[in-house]
Amino acid sequence: MNKYETIIGLEVHAELKTKSKIYCDCKNSFGSDPNTNICPICMGMPGTLPSLNKKAVEYAIKMGHALNCKINNISHQDRKNYFYPDLPKGYQISQADTPLCENGYLDIMVEGKKRRIRITRIHIEEDAGKLLHDNSDNNSLIDFNRCGVPLIEIVTEPDIKSSKEANIFLDTIKAILKYIDISDCKMQEGSIRCDVNVSVRPYGESLLGTRCEMKNVNSFSAAVRAIEYESKRQISILENNGFLFQETRRWDDSKGISIIMRTKEDMQDYRFFPEPDLCSIFTDDETIKRIKSEIPELPNDKLFRYTDVLCLPYNDAVLIAYSYDKAKFFDEAVKLDICSPKSICNKIISDVLKYLNESEKELSETYITPQKLVRVIKEVENGNISNTSASTVIKLLMEENKEPEDIISERNLTQNSDEEFLLDLVNDVIASEKKSVIDYKNGKKNVLGYIVGKCMKKSMGKANPVKINEIVLNIINREE
């Protein structure tokens, strides 16, 4: 049994999808030629003055509301001083003592139970540039396009207890950012990334252990691997009577190890001081209230509703709740009150999501609607078509702008439920499957599926399988 528990805190950086950078008019765009979206302001040239992007502030406040934070009417911007090649000014404009948002929380679901993760703060800051390493000649180039791109940093309390909880938290944060439409969350472009703080302590202890921060964590799956590695590394040191030091480490995902970069800085090492070229940020109550009114039902709230009220299985509920367009589609289908939420959920996952994954399309790029989907499900419930036929209809509805009833008619997919026809069909199959009937009576109950399958094949898939199943059982039991 493990004697130690892992304590995790996360710092999530999300790029905001504003049209321009946070302190200048340069285009905020990924993929441009290197060093084309820059100007004297974001390059920190002497004599230049920054001007704050109002939309970046509103986006940060929006995320603050989504994470149940207190929104400060007055907040300040500060200079965070450190020297690195991709930081041309030698400092980063950020927020220290008075951020825009603080003292919030996010409820997540872990193994069927709600877990509350406290949010220390959300603040705005500017991004640095990007180093491009050329291993062929040991040179590094710098692309400054990212300098000045607006970020929010979401800092948690050390409330996360496992890599699994961390992954769920990160997935939920990503889903919220997309729901409220303030970040595109494209990890491959670096628009959402995180630093991971890990410490361990003996079970029962209240004092936190020495923490290490890991940087260069470029995906959520990498965050899971980094946490698990770092936890094992620290426990191994303690169990061998070693000492842990506060460090910043670089996570090398290809090797599955962390490498020390430097001993960890404290706040005073950054020499924070108020940004002299920018005024304090004043946000009135009316603006704060207006931004709050723009928050939709969030994915974690949908997840709780889907599992607690609609009784959907957790894994199914997550697949729908964490996608804005799929959740909207599902909710509209449920509101029609034509079939059960569970039936709708099953068809979305088994057929709609399958088609989207295979075709690499978005839901908006198809022709299917909630109204059409529930009509297909109702046809199955009424015994007019089989589940297999329903899958065919749904696939065609996503590709063609047609009605379900027209596709069923055109493809001759209507199920045969005529009692006399089905009885003759079953009798013919049972007459040719004497051994299977004997096997069933001798306890091999799985033979029933084989007999029903034979009936379906003989009917070319047109027979009602539910009625076939009932008739087969009645005949076999009657023969006893």
C-alpha cells in the first residue's frame, strides 16, 4: 500500500481569441510567417506605450464567472521581470497582487462523485515569443509573432489528488473555454497549455511537501504522464532518505522523464512592481453583470444534469456534455419529448458520433436535425424499422437533405411484423435447426441468438427481431 498521497496544483494558460494582441494593434493570428505580426510596442522598443485590449478583459471576466470567482472592480497590472531570449522587453506584463478574478471554484465529477477544486485566481498577461531550435547547426531562432498575444492564467489551489483528477479538471476547463467562446483551445498550436506543480506527503499529514513545477507540458495526456512520473520520483527520493528541493523541471514527453531546469523562483525573484505605463483596470458592476448574463449552461453543469436528472451513464454523458454543438443537439432532441433521453443518447453516440469521427466532419456540416433523429428513433420504438436500418437512415440523413420517412420508403427498410408471416418463418428455421433446439433445451441458452439470426437472414433483415425472439421462445417452450 502506498504510504504517500500526491498533491497537485495546476496553472493553465489559455490564449484568448481576440482579433488583436493585448497591448497593441498587431494581428492575433497563428500560422503567419515568422516575425510578421510584430510592431515596436510588442517588441518593447524604447518610447512605446501599451494600450489595453478591452475585449481581453471581458473574456477574462467571463471565465471568472464560469469558475465562480469574485470579480474585482479594480485590478492592477504589473511587470514580471525575468530574462529569456523570447522575451524582448526583459519583462512580462501580468498581474500580481490584484488580479481580475479570484477565490473561485470548479466542481468536477470523479468516479461518480463531485469534487470541488478551488481556483486561486484568474489573471490576464501577455505571451512571450517562441524559440525554434535547429539541431542541424545548434542554432536557435526566435519568432516574436506570439509576443503580446493575450493570455489568461488559471491558477488552482493544491486540491487535486491524482493524475486522473487533473485530467478531468483540464478537460472540463477546455470544454468551458470553448462553450463561452473565448479560446479556440488548439493544443497543437499552443493556445492552451499548463504548468504542473506536484508534491507528495505521507497520508494523514496536513503540511504540504516540497513542490516541483514542471513546464513544457504540451498536452493533457502529457500532464497525466508528467504527474505520475514526478510523484514516483519524489516518493522514491523520500523512501531512500533523500531530500527534495523546490525546482522547476522540464518535462520531456518523448523520454517520459523530467529534467531539472533551475531551482524554483519565489515571487520576490520576479521583482514584481506596478506597470507604470498602464492605468488600473476599472470594471463597473453593470459590466460585470452583463458579462455574467452571457454565460450559458456550462459543460460540468450539463454533466451533473445528464447523470443526476436524466440518468445517463457517466461516460456517455461526458461525450455529449463536453461538446457544445452535440450538447445543444441533444438538449433540443430531448425537449421534443418524443422519445427517452437514453434512446437519444444511444443513437447520438452509436451513429451520429461514429459518422462524424469517420468523416472528420462537424455536426454543422451535416443535414441531420434533432427533429429528424427522434423520428427515426420513434420508428424503431414502434417496430417499423430495425436498429440496423435506423443506423442506415441516420447515416443517409447526415449526408442528404431528406426526410426519414422518405429514406425508409425508398430503401424499402420497413420491418415486417405480420404474425402469420413471422410464424411461418420461425417454423421453417426451427425445422432445419433441430440440433440447435436440442442444445438450447440442454442449457446452451446462447443458441437462441443463433436461431433468431438465422430467421433474420432468411427474411433478408426485414423481420421484426423482437417479435421473432418471442415466437422462437414460444415454439421451443411449447415443444417441451
